[in-house]
Amino acid sequence: MKIQLAIEWFLNPDHLPFIVALREGIFERYGIDFELIEPDDHYDGLAEVLAGNIAFATNEPLHLIEQFDERFLSLGRFFETKGGVLLKTASYEKLLHGDSLTVTTPVVNATTNTIGFEIIRRFYAQKGLAVTRDQVNFVANGFEHLRYMAEGADAGWLYFYNFEGIEAQHEGMEVLYLDADTVGFANFSALDIFTTKAFYHTHTAVCNDLLLAIREAILVITTHPQRAMEHYYDHTHTQSSPLMDDILQATMRCFDPLFRSSYAQALPILEFFTEIGVTSLDKDHFKTAFLA
């Protein structure tokens, strides 16, 4: 069966299981004619799934809550890393002196701004400082956090450690990692595979075969990491570099070969977002977006 899956943004190491499944012939063995689609906008894949134009899309679990629709079904979180706000060490004291922070981010809206601010607020609260909303300014840019931070931004919001965290180390940029471990919030720096309930119930066998193929690809990644890296460079027509080698190695530790559709795994994110007032979605409705 012909299957189209839209990733959430540009093709990068987070999508390695799909590349490996293609190049190892895993999809083919499961009878899946697989096509990977790079969207023009971060939300296009989810919209196309709801419109019935494609069957699957990847995106961060926070967007399931932000754009909740009762037709959505999460098939599981196949990738999870640390993430949140990347703060330049040199900018840390700005808020201590009553100044403001400029935060670069690929997405600017009321929901993501509130979440980003809450992470910054909690971080400084640990230091005994009360930060006000007008002290944090979110600026819409691309995903190149390090570039915009080098050009003057104080922080980057919606960073993934396996990418921008590694990049900061290579560039020698001194940063503070404001993530679930250091600040205290439910981690949502992850990627789920989404479809619709209607597609799943009509094509259950196809969905299950897709998941089996992706899990098998993750096992290949974990047992043969060098081969997986070679697949990435060949598929993307890019050259190996010390930076990308380290990004790939960090990313390969983020995949879960046993991923499942799990309400219990996602519930802490909903509870965090409810606590800070960015959603009124109730647990019963949210639970319907998972198989278990």
C-alpha cells in the first residue's frame, strides 16, 4: 500500500528511522510503498492528515494539545530528547539587573510563548528572582537557534539537545540548558506519529505494519549505528563532518524501539499545560487520542 508520512519540518537526524527503513528495504518487506514528505510549514502535516490527503505525520506532542481535534490518534512517541530554552551564559544576568531577554523561536503564538516564558520563569524562580512577562520577548525566526543567538538573541526556545545542544558545544558557545531536568516540567521535546482514528480503524493492519517497520529500523540503528549514519549521509547527499557525526550519535540514543501509543506517557504534558493555563482540554477527551 502507498503510504505518505509528512515530517514536521526539514529532514534531519530525528527522522533517521524512516530513512533506515527505506534504505534497508524494511518498508518493502512489510508491503509498504513509503513516501516521506517535507512540508512547507511546521503545521502542514497535521492539517493534511485531518484533511485526509495523507495518512501520517510526525510532530511534537505539545501540538496534539495545542491543535487538539477528536479525529487525531497518536501511534506513539518514537523519539524523545531533552529540550526547552537554551540561554546564553553571558545573558543570564540581564534579568537579574532588570533588563529583558530576546528569545529566538521558530514558532510565535500565545500558547508556545506562554510555555516558553513559564520555563524561564521557573528557572529564575529557583534563583529567587520573580520574572515578569514583559521582560521576555519572543521573536519569530527559523530553527537555526545558534545562528540567531550568535547574532544577538539571548536565548533559543524550542531547542532539542541532540541538535542545538551539541551544536553549541561545537561552536564553543557557553549556554545554560533550561530543560525538564534543570527546571522541572513535563518533557515534551519529542516526536509522535499521528494519524486519524478513521484511517486507523479502516487500515489497522497497515498501521501496525508501519509501526513494526519503524521499530525494526530503530533496532538497526541501535545495533548498527555506523551503518545507520552512512544511510543518513547517502540519503541526504551530505558529507560527514565532526558536528553532524556527533549530532547523529546523540540522536541515535533518543529512539525508543518499544514505543507505543500511551495516554499515561502523554498525560503529564497535559497536566503541565493545564496548570499554566494554555489549555482547557479535559483528560477524558485527551485520552481518546491514544490506543492505550
